[in-house]
Amino acid sequence: MELLNVVLWLAGIGLIVAGYTRARGPLARYQALKEQDANVARYEAWRGGARDQGTTGASVAMQILRRQARIGIAIGVVGFVLVLLGFLIR
């Protein structure tokens, strides 16, 4: 076990943890907004009213939250690759 392997493992684990913590919050909020939007759609369909399909503040927030979650997931994937490289490099 060389120093490079240990450095790659530690950096990878650190990035996985950072990516998870960075993606967890936006993903939870995105799911809540998505459920709320579906609930409003069901209510509007039940009421018989036409729902405006334009851009809303919630849809913009969901786009931002999706982007933040993707960035966190990408950081975690880079960490996983570093851990894998730490095992592959001899």
C-alpha cells in the first residue's frame, strides 16, 4: 500500500461524503416541491379548472434544486472514481 493509494482513498471518501451532503438537501426539497405540484395538479383536475402551464416560481425552484443535486451527485461520482483508482493503481 503506497502513499498515493491512501491519498486517493481519503480524497475519494471525502468527495463522496461532500457530494452526499451537498445533494441530500436539494433532493429532499425537490421531492417535496414535486409532490406539492402533483397535488395542485390533482386538485385543479378535480375542480375542473384549466391549469396554467406557464413557468412558475416552483418550477424555477425545482430546476435550481435539480441542478444543485446533480452537482452534488457528480462530486460523489468523482469521489467514487478516485477510490476505485486507489485500488487499481499499484
